[in-house]
Amino acid sequence: MVSAISSSGGASGVVSSGTGSSNSSQIATLQRQMTAVQKQLDDTQKGQQTDATQKLQQQLADQIAALQAQIAQLQAAAAQQTAQQTTPPPDGADTSTSQVRSVSSTLGSVIDTYA
């Protein structure tokens, strides 16, 4: 049986360091993780359908959705950083990093729930 990726797989620990290239590398890492999870999901769909495999398929689908949400958040943070390069941030606040931390925390909770 194929096992689900645990929360220690790296996805829940991704936090933006505030640079566009860092966001790009994090997005690439998350996309590779998503591809691996998608392959696991595809593999489970080829075998006999039992309650256990259906539960695993749901967990993998949830992981994919969480990774997609984190990728979208990182892309939004990168776009926000690009916009902030032309205008100074209010009172030196770095909202993009806190948003990514929030999504990372949520992703970790989702994965821990199913692990």
C-alpha cells in the first residue's frame, strides 16, 4: 500500500524569507511535492478499491488541495513583493511573510489531521 506524505515532508515548514527568488524555489519545491502526491493518488486508484484505499485517496486529494493553496499564497506573496518594490511598505510591515506563515500553519494542521 502507498503511504501518505507526513507533515514532516517539508510542506508545512515552508516560510517565505522575503525574496522573490526564494518564493520561486519554494513554489518549485511544492510543485514537486504535489506531483509526487498526485502520483501516489494515481497509483492508489489503479488497485482494488477498499475502505482503506478510499480513505487514503481522500487524504492525498486533501494534501494536493492544501499544496495548491500554499502555492497560490506564495504566488500572491511574490506579486505583493513585486508591487511593494515600487511603493514602500506602511510602517515597515511585512505582510507577505505573515500570510505565508499562516498558510503554512494551516497546511500543517490539515496534514497532521490526516496523518
